[in-house]
Amino acid sequence: MTSQTSNSVDRRRCLQAGGIALAASTMGTPLLENAALPAQDRTSSGWIDAHSHIWTRDVKKFPLAKGQTVADLDPPSFTSEELIQTAIAENVQRVVLIQHHIYHGWDNTYLIHAAERYPGKFKVVGMVDDTEPNPAETMRRLQKRHVSAFRITAWIRGSDKWLDGPGMDAMWKCGADTNQAMCCLIDPRDLSAVDRMCQKHPDTPVVIDHFARIGVDGQIRQADVKQLCALARHQHVYVKVSAYYALGKKQPPYLDLVPMIQQVYEAYGPQRLMWASDSPYQLVDQHTYRASIHLIRDGIDFLSSADRDWLLRKTAEKVYFYKS
């Protein structure tokens, strides 16, 4: 891991001051790795969480990257079963699982295992090393195993190189063909590079995670919001309304984020926005899963009932739960 990557990992793990120090009991969910779960309603009536991470302490079956051990897991456990128990309390019946490069690198096995263990419950946003041979071939193969999109980020190779190279170009071309979105974990400074790729690959679906992390330093700058909204001219760009714990004042009920949400809503429309929790990080300290979904489900007066249906289900359903 390069020094730049190490710094990026530190930023990801310390989005809140003081970092993440969370035991499973803090979440209000027991360790359920081998526990029986209640039957799940997999109809379209429940909501969809468009972004959550999971990991397990069973590192013999699912090894951690870079020689890490269970002592490095923070929080120490957040399995697929713990996620399900957290989500169903708010009628969230399906979840999009996001590959966590910190713990599992390019190995998507644990997320795929969860999707196969609970049919219809999960879709996977995987990761592929675009510097390896034939990343598009890997994308097509993984699509058959519930991987409906791919996370890409400037944090691994740096903002000046992350979208360069034939492998990345091949991934964007493949995404246009397979409908697998490029899901961008980026900072505001990276939006212009995404804009250029959208111009080059206008048919590739693209998702901007966490408002491009606008406000992660506590300041929501209008120049950044305008740049994010400008991407709406590309008809296949979507935005995740998510990670409230990390943005702005970083305090529930997160009302300071409403003006930014409204601007993004006016630029993209509800059909291209999706709510997501970014668990388990949304479950730390004073932050809760309920507080996250409450803002969209109950807390914003300019959203109609139809708008909420798009943000809480239909957009994520379109982008991730499509039939391949």
C-alpha cells in the first residue's frame, strides 16, 4: 500500500473526529453469524438501502487484505445478518452491498457469498483492478454473481491517474453495454474528471457516492454543490443521498444538509437520487440508522410521496436490481 493510499484509508476510517470505535452491542444487534433470521418480504413494498458495507470475523473463510487480522476490524463485526436485522426495523428489505477495499481489497467473495445466501436481498457493488488484464471480462463474469455495479475511486492511485489507462476505459465501455454502473467514491476536486469521462462514455451509468463528500470538512461550499449539480446534464448520472454522519455539522437530525439535498433534487429530479445509509459508519455514537432514513422518509417537506418512493426504492431498484 502506498503512502497516499494509507492516508486515504485513514481519512475513510476517521470521517468523524475520534474515528470509529463500535462494538456490535452498540448497534443494538447481536452477533448473528449463525443465527436464524425471520423470513424476509422480498416484494417491492419495502425500501432499499443503496449503500452499506459488511465484514465478518471469520477471516479463515474470508481473509482480510494486506495481512490484517480481526484486531483491525472497526467496528469489530458487521455481518450480513447484523445488517439485515438493522435494516428491517425501518422496513428496509433490500440492500446494496459495497466492496470495502480497506478490508478485502479486490476480493469480492464475502459480498457475493451474502448475495447468494439471501437470494433477492442483496446486490453487490464490487471492485475490479483496472490495471489487470481484461477487467471487462471480469465485470461480465461477476455480473452473473449478483455484481451489478463497480466502485471506482481516486483514493487508490490518486486524483491525477485514477481514470487513466486502457483498463479503466474498458470498464466504462463495458458498463455501457452491461448496465453496470461506475460508482465513484470521490472528493469535489474529482468531479471535473468524472465529467470528462461522462462526455467520453455518455451511455455508461454513473453513481456519485455521498454527494462527492461535499461538506466532509464541515463546510458545504456552493461552488462544489454547483459542480455536482452540473453533472446532471449527463442523463445517466445518479447521486447517493447518504453518509450524513460525515457531512456538514455531522449531527442528527442533519437539517443543515437539506439545502444541498434540495439543490441536488432540483438538478437531478427524484428519479436519479437514492437514499443510502453507509452503514456501519452511520451507526456510530449519536448517529443511527433510523435518523438516516428519517430525513428522507419523514423529514423533508418538499418531497412528495412519489418522490420519496424514488429516493427510497425505485431509483436503486433501477440502477442495481435490474434483470441481467
